[in-house]
Amino acid sequence: MSDNSITPQGGPTDDIVLAEGVDEEPVERNRRTFAGTSGIILATLATVYASFHMLALNGVSLSSMTGMELPFLPQFPLETWNFRIVHIAGALALGFLLFAAHIFPSEDEDAKTSPRIISLAAALLLIPALISAVTTIGYFNLINSDTLPQMGGLTTWAAFPGTEIYLSEVRWFGIPLLVATFGAIILGWFERRERTAFAFSDIVLAVCAIVVAAYLVAIYGTAARNSVGTTFVPIGVAFAATAGSAMIMELTRRVAGLALVIITGIFLLYTFTAHLMPGILAVTNAYTWQRFFGHVYSDAGILGPTTAVSSTYIILFIIFAAFLQASKVGDYFVNFAFAAAGRARGGPAKVAIFASGLMGMINGTSAGNVVATGSLTIPLMKKVGYHKKTAGAIEAAASTGGQIMPPIMGAGAFIMAEITGIPYTEIAIAAIIPAVLYFVSIYFMVDFEAAKLGMRGMREDELPKFNKLVRQIYLFIPIIILIVALFMGYSVIRAGTLATVAAAVVSWLTPNRMGLRSILRAFELAGIMSIQIIAVCACAGIIVGVISLTGVGARFSALLLDLAGVSQLLALFFAMCIAILLGMGMPTTAAYAVAASVVAPGLVQLGIPLLTAHFFVFYFAVLSAITPPVALASYAAAGISGSNPMETSVASFKIGIAAFIVPFMFFYSSAILMEGAWLIVLKAAVTAIFGVFLLSAGVQGWFFGARAAWFMRVGIVLAALFMISGGLTTDLIGIAMFAGLYFVQKVLRPAPDAQIAVKGLD
């Protein structure tokens, strides 16, 4: 905690500054920390990678900027598949150079290096990698030589078994590529180098990633692209896709853990055993290795919706977030939250709700949001009296809500727009009431907990000065410009670009002015920040490829239809369980992308509107981050609070319990998604908020300033469910029950439950 802060003009004051370093990017335990020449190389690669996307998305080429023809540099706009292939390859190369296959020892542990023979073996794998690279260059020259026949204006690539090209792809491209890729992945698990040095195995993987991209760009530029997904796909495509998929899964393991990799592995295993499966999982014919991997690296799989979004909207908003971080806007958001909410009872917990909603707009993952704000709010919550598991649970639940907070809503909303074809602005508008309900429910749970435990707020002298922070309200200008531009009809890319430029301009009103060096640093930071989400999206694309090839999603849809014949509520409950199970251990983006492929089509077939069905799935994909037994956000919060991860996840599930009811409200009242007349929408919002208030009161056992007896809690929960339902009759029943319960509580004053009176949430 600092005793001084800086005014917009740069002068010291006596203001309290609680948030410092919120914008600092945490360094993972397997991330390398380069210095000197290595650091310059990696920083340059990350900067070029992020800058390339900003230029490409806005259709700006270096040739047009300089007025000179630069034939060796890409001309924009790039062909869609080529752009996505390069997008993935760049993230893979950067990711392998930056993230090791193992965790580095802490400062108080002795660093260990592997035997030299392992590094030598890894270095020798450069030979097969370079053989594949040279072969790929030869293919480029052959395709551009005008010696191959044309078909429909495209060069043919006749790689049929027995032909010279086929044998070349197997012997001089495919086998060397697989040897280098899988050899480097395996050796990477054993190769130990200093944290400041590149590993040979990872250099090999970076080269292989570039070779895969170069080969696919070359071949997909010919008529062979039309054979993707069929038995006639070139054998080289299958080799490249196999190596690419293996590298995607390995990088995902390094940056996002094993959960998504294991789930992807199960789907891959299913692909080749589906013909042996019983019931709805069975397929008629077995799939060959060549057909599947010739299918998966296409727009029906890895290059499909998930990568389409990560290569456009996601990386654009990561760049936007990096510019905001460079100008220290995150610190301002958290300090503003403390100034606004810190005085309320249990102040730091309410600050966590406020700050996490603000940070969630510029942070793409629930766990990342926890790390950014929780390192500050969790210790303060413990200081004012919250149990450590409760402090972690509150932060996890609040940070998870950042993923549904308009206008950015994390990456999942962009994938929703891509899959459904619904304009992003409509999705952002539809998310307003659900986001309000989520955060209101968390607020009530936290407030009632603080009331039960008799907590105080933070003192005036412990908080930043609100009137000082209000003078810096202009720091919200980039976000305001983003919202205004979107609703003026600008494209998401153009709006995001304008907001990014605004962030740089606004920084000149602060001590953290962004000059050329800061802008380059922001692009470098964006390149590094994007690695995890790109790897996750690509890995989710493998699962999408399995689903599209095997048709297992359609069979789940048929199952939902059968359940709906018994009960639509039962079908929705089943859909909820699948969405949560698929999302466990996965970042929001991947969780929604997979669930949208498996669950959403079935809900649409039930007659549920497209937007409602996808919001239902998206909401539960988000909530999987706080749902035991695998709850990423809760585990991240437990690491900061020092509590048991499983206990923290159970507590965060309880705090967010009201949020699990909200998606069912979409089904019973589409007005919650801003559909219908304003009067109907307003009525639905007010009754839903009141219902969430009652549900929180019932769960916490606190009703209008006093503890509630067990039978009162049951009655309050029932009244809440009637209010949440959305119909006029049910609302009247809920209001009548509330009136009766209020009378009993205030007049008869039944004795509260003894256990609740002592323990509260803990």
C-alpha cells in the first residue's frame, strides 16, 4: 500500500492508493524471463505478431504505408484461411519460445539442468524439421512454376498414392515433420535449461509450426483445397494437420493446463472408436487417420468459428486491453471501485464485485480476472473479517461475472456472434439484464453475509478520495468510444481500433503517457497475452472438428428432443448439466464453443429462439468456472487466499447459486433478453431482481435485518422462484407470499436457526 498517489498532473497528494500493479501481467511459473539479445528477439516477435493483426484487420499493408512494392511481405486483405493459418502458427511459435514444458523452480530452489545428451538430441531434431521446410519451399516453387495443370482456374495438386508428389509428401515432408514434432514434444518434457535461455526442443517446435503453416498455405492455394474432408485429401495435409494438432494440444497444456487437453484427447479417441460405440454415440463407418486429419485443419474444425473469432475480435480486444494496461487504467478501475463501494459493510467484498465487473470488460478469462483483482481484494476481505475460503469464493464468483458484462463480455460473445450470425450489438444489449441479475445476486449474497457477521466497511482514511478519482473519469473515454461506435453502426473491428487509439490519446492526460516505446510495449504485451486464448480456441476447434465430422452433436439434439417429450424443464436441466460438464476446467471461450456445438442445436430444435438457446449455453459455460469439482476461477482464488480449493469452489457455487436460476428465466421470459415492448422488459427486470433478492435472502438466512428460521427460508426461496418465473400470475403469488413472510418476520419474530446464527456462510 502506498502513502502517496499521483494526480493527473503528476503532483503528489495525500490520497490513499490501494491498487498498484493491477495492470502488471503475472509471470507464470513456466514462462521464460529473457534478457539481453534473447529478450529483444522475443519482444520483437511478439510486437510484430500483434501489429500484423492490427494492420491486417484494418486492411493496411506496409506497401501502402511506404508507397513501395514489398513482394516478400503479405498484401492485405489476406485470404481468410491463410490469415487464420498464419494466426495460429505465430501463436504456436511464440508460445513454444516463451512457455517451457515444465515449471521452473522458485527462487529458493536449486535450478536443475538436463544432461547434455538430451539437448543434443533435441538440437538434432532440427535436421528433419529443416528437411520438411526445404521440401515445402520446393512445393511453393512447383505450384508457382506454371508447370502443373489447371482446373477451374486453380493449380491441381495430384498427390494420389504412387505418384511422385505423394511419395515426396510422405518421405520428405510428412515423416520428417512428425519425427521432429513428436520428438521435440517428448524431449521437451525432459529438457531443462535456464529460465533465461531457449530450449532446443522448443526451437524445433517453433520451426515445425512455421513449416505446417507454410505447407497448408501452399496446398490450400490449389484445387486440392476442395478435397478437404474427403478421402481424396492430399496425404501431406493429413501429416501437417497431425503435427499441427499435436502442437496445439501441447501448447494448450503449457498455458491452460491438462483439462482441455484431456477432453480433446477423449474426443479424438472417440473419432477412431465411434464405429464400436453403442446407442447414440455410434457411427456407421470407421474414420481413417487421413480422412479425419485432412478434415480437422479446415473451417469445419481448427480454422472454424473459434479461430475466426480469436484471429479477429479477440486479438483486437487483447490489443485494446494491452493499451489500457499500458496507461494504468486497471489500477484506476480498482481504486475507483474502492472509493465508490469501500465504505459499505464488508466493503472489500463489494469492491471485488464492482472492480471485477470493470476489469472483466478488458480481461478475457475468469481466472485471469481473479489474479488481476483478487491479489488486492482477497487480503482486504480477510482483514475485515471474511473467512479465507469465503474471501476467495466471493472474488471467484465476481470475476466470473466479468465474462458476461457488456460491452466486451469476454471472448465468448464474439464466438456467439460468429456462430449464430446475430449482430454483436444485439448480443451486447441482450446481455444487460442477465449481467445485472448476476451481479445483483452476488451483491445481495455478500451484503447478507456481512450483515450476519456484523462486519464494518473500510474507514475514510483507508480509502482513495472519491472526489479526486472523479476528476479522472476521462479514463473511461476509450470504453465509452467503443460503446458509442458499436451502436452507431461501426464494425466491431473499426470500433475496437478507434477505442485502442483513444486509449493512447487519453494516456497523455495522465502521468503514464504513451509514446512510441510504450505503444510498442503494448503491442508486445498483447502478443504475449494472446497466446493462451489462441491456443485454447484452436484446441477447441479440434473438438468442433470431431463433432462436425461424426455428427455426435445432432444425436445429442435428438436426445434432448426425446427428453422434451417428457418435460421441457428436464431437457433444459440436462442441457445445463452437459454445458457445465463440458466447460469444467476449460476457459470460457473453449467451454462455450464446444457446448454451442453439442447443446445449442438441440435447444433450437426444441423451438427455443436462437439467441435464447445460445445465451442459455453461454451462461452455464461461464458458470462452469465456479462449479465444483473443477472450477478454474475458484482454484485461482484459493491460491491467493490460502484456502482449500475444493472448499472455495463449493463456497463460490453457493454465492453464485442465484445465477444458476437466471438462464431458466430466458426460457420462461424472453423479455429478460430485451425482447418485447419496453414496459414488458422493465416489468420482467424488476420482478427478476426482486426474485433474486428473495433467493439470496433465503439462501443466506437473512431477511430484513434479522436472521430467518428454517421454515422462513424455505418460504422465501419458494416466493423467489415464483417471482423469477416471469408470469403475471406467478408474480402475484410471489408478492403475496413475500407479504405474508414479511408479516411473520416482523410481527411474530420466529427464532432463527441456531446453526446459521453461529456460522453463516462458513
